[in-house]
Amino acid sequence: MKSWQIVRLVAGTFVLMSLALGIQGSPVFVNEWWLAFTAFVGANLLQSALTKWCLMETLLRKFGVECGC
């Protein structure tokens, strides 16, 4: 996988996981504060789209993952 694909995979997984943990109707509900994590992931995606820089992608490249730009 390319670095941009991994970033999207992790972001999508985090959003779905935090929604499952933060919505009261979910069988794995923990606390509503998990929804703040969803907002955090969304804010980071927005920031990376506007600045064209993503910390996770930079770290993945340092670990040798191909860019795929």
C-alpha cells in the first residue's frame, strides 16, 4: 500500500471506531466523549487538505512506505 492509502485507511477506521464507541445505540458504547475523537480526525483531514501536509504520511515515508504521489 502507498502512504496516502494507509492514511485514508487509518482515518476511516478511527472514525468508524470512535462512532461505535460514542453513539448510545451502539452495542459497544462507552462514552459520548469518543465523538470528540471523530471531530479530531475530521479536523486533521481538513488541515491536511488545506496545507497539503500530513504528519502521519511524513512518518510513514520515514519508515520506508512508498509515497505514490
